Amino acid sequence: MSFAGEGEILSALAAQAEDYDDDERIDTMVESSRRLLKTLGEEIADPRIVVFATSERIAENFHAAASETLALVTCL
């Protein structure tokens, strides 16, 4: 674990993830990121958003979708 409470957060995310299919979750993650970036506006130069995923595959699919949808954002 990397920080206090991480295990609980990951368990809660995994439990919620069972209720949705992968495409639906990724669409929601990308839209949530887009809205957060819009809220931050241009006041924050080069903002960072940390995304937690339930698997490496979901993380890779999110990265691909975010890279395509969030055109002016560098996705690492």
C-alpha cells in the first residue's frame, strides 16, 4: 500500500465496479476527468489527475480513451 486508507479505497472501488460494464465505467471516468479539468480552468497550469482503476486492462483502456477525448491533456 502507498498511503493510509488506500486498501479501503481500492476495496470500495472494486465493489462498485462490479455493478458496471467496462465501457460504461471508462466513459464515466473520462467524463469525470473532463469536467474536473473544466472546473479547474486555466488557473492551474498543467494539472495532474490521479486515476485509480480496478485492473491494468481498465487503466490501459482509460488511458487510450482519455488520450483521444481529452485532446489538450498529456496522459501518462
